[in-house]
Amino acid sequence: MQTDARPLPAQAAPAVPAEPEGAAPRSQWSLAWRRFRRNRAALVSIAIIVMYALGGLFAPWLAPHNPVKDHSGRDYIPPFWRAQSPAGMAPDSTFPLGTDSQGRDVLSRILYGTRSSLVAGLMPALIILVIGSTLGFIAGWAGGMTDNLVMRTTDIFYAFPDVLFLILIMVTLGSTPLGRMANGLVLFLSALAVVSWTGLARLIRGSALSLKSLEYIDAARGLGASNWRIITRHLLPNSLSLMVVWAAFAVPRLIIAEAILGYLGLGLRPSITGKEFFVTSWGRLFLEAYSNVASQPDFLLILSLVVSVFVISFTFLGDGLRDALDPRAKT
């Protein structure tokens, strides 16, 4: 039996899109941005966060009323979707989200509270990034006794309960000049930054330990690069994605911490004139809403919805950044 000796036709290889001739190679950040744009939930989250930030920044122009002004005889007005409040009040178009127990506009107070809570989430995160990354790089790069000293200090701070430490600081120093600065927000930011840097320091230390054993670090050492140059030019850029993702997940936790302290009455001091930059916060509003939940239940519902949407937006943003900055992800 004869067989056909003709060779079989070769299968065509799958076409690989080539970079345009003469085009510059894409950087890791451009590839990360390309992956991030595909995450619609993260993009929507950015839009929501920007909307919250603009609402808090331009609160004096967006708020329909002074957030601390008492409207006599207009307390417990329900929001526009209710026909009548439990206290027997009818809705009023000049107070779209109703009023609280003292006749203060709910919408105006939420807008001003957004400003304080945003600062309470973002500023401690920046301070923690500086403290935690600095100590983490020092411990991971130096090693030996320095590493042991930094990590044992980290263990001491980590073992102390965060909320208990915050309560002690706010109670002890609340009546001092530091506690009165910016209606108590400066003291809160400082206390929150002191107890929250331990987790980031451990992450950065682990990143520094894994990076310093790579070949290009040995090459930089051989060329005579100083420790400062290696940390700032090599370790820091390669750990930046880790720091960005950590910050995206840390901000909502810090905002929740502020809300807890405010609910306990240990957060931002209430404003009297309403002309200060920090008038109230979401934590303080939670305390007020819970105290009058029987007469104005919608206040607590609205506030919970506002805070939940903001926290969930930061969570989706953190997920999107984590996926986009993963070097193993497909482009």
C-alpha cells in the first residue's frame, strides 16, 4: 500500500500584534493604566469619590443652609419622599433631606461632614505612608540589629488595641491646646497616625527584603551607589504599587475609625458659628442621628447610605488598583 509522501501543510501561527515601528516601549505604569481602564467598577468608584470630594470642598456654596443654624419650629421635618414624619411634620422643599432635632438642615450638615471625614481619611493615610514606608525600608535594607529593633517596636505598637489607644489620647489631650486645634481634628489625625503604621511597615520591610537580593541591586552596589540612592531609585519605585493599593484600602478604615470615635463623642468638636473649615463630621452626625432615631429615622438611614457608598467606592478602587498593578496580569 502506497502512502502519500507529500508533507502536511503547516498550521499558521497565531498573529501577535506587533508594536508600531519606531514606537517607544510601554512602561509598566502605562500598562497598569490600560488594565485599570477595563475595570468599570473602579472607574465608577473614582467618579463617586471625586463627587464626594467636590461636595465637601464646595460645601459653603452647595449647602442650602447654614449647617449649625437652628430653624425654630422646623425640627423633625422628614425628607421629600415621606408624607409625614413620626413627629407629625410634613416635608418642606427648602429642606430636601429634612431637619434634625434642632431644626438644622440634614443635607447641609452631611455636606460639611464630608469635608471633615475626607480629611480624616486622607491625611492620616499620607502620614502613615511616610512613617511606615520609612521604617519598613530602614528595617528591610539594614537588617541585623536595626531590623530587630524596628520590628520589636512595631510589635509593641501592634499589640496595643488601636481603638483603646485612640480613646485614651482623645480623653487625655482633648482639653489641651492641641486638642482644640481645628475643632479636635489635628489631635485625631496625630493619634490615628501613631497607631496605624505597623501594618504598612511590615509590608514594606518584606518588599525590601525580597528586592535587595536581586541582581540589579547588586549591580548598583558594585557601581558604588549609596544606600539612599538605592532605596529612593530602586526600592521605592518597585514598592510604590504596594503602597498605592494599601492606601486605597486604608482610607475607608480610617474614615470608619473617625465615625466610631465621633459616635462615642470623642471625635470632632461641634462648631458653634458654622464658619470654621471643619464644622462637623460623619461620626458626630451618627451620634446625633442615633439619639433621635425614633423621631427622625430617615436621618440615620440617609447617613448610613452616604457613608456606605463612599466606603464601598474606595474598596472597589482598591480592588481595581490591585489588579492593574499586578505585574503578572495580562495586558
